[in-house]
Amino acid sequence: MNIAIDTDRLAKVGTLAHGAHSEASGEMCVMEAVAWVTHKEWSDHPPCVCPVLGAFMRTWNDGIADDEERTTILKPPIPKLKSALKSA
């Protein structure tokens, strides 16, 4: 089963922020953005992402001090971070 990306939601992803956030805050880090565009529960550990890639992306997200630079670098790979899961 493939994990679908909601392209309408992807288009609405704005500036990516440092750290973890509540859904109500209106902010999101790169991994929360992946959860949101794949309609998964709000989390910076979405189940549709490889744990190793998720850990790397959270570290990279929080290691970039400038919001504009973070967004420029990390927004393009959001659709590629979801796994293509196969049913058993």
C-alpha cells in the first residue's frame, strides 16, 4: 500500500519551524509536515517515515537556525520522506 501525499496540504506548508509543536500552534517542523500531508496523527515521529530518516530530518531541522533557510532546504523532500509500504 502506498502512502498518499495530499498535494493541497503540501501546497499549504509554510515556513518550517524549529522544534516540536502542537497542531493548534499553526507551526510545524519538517516531520510534522510529513505527518500532516499524509493525514497521519500529528507527530514529529510519523509512522510512515523510516525511523533513521526521521531522526536525521529532526536533527537537521533543529540544526538550521534560520527559518527561511530551513524551509528552502527541507520543504522539497517532504513528499519523498514517506515510505512506500507493502501489505503483507
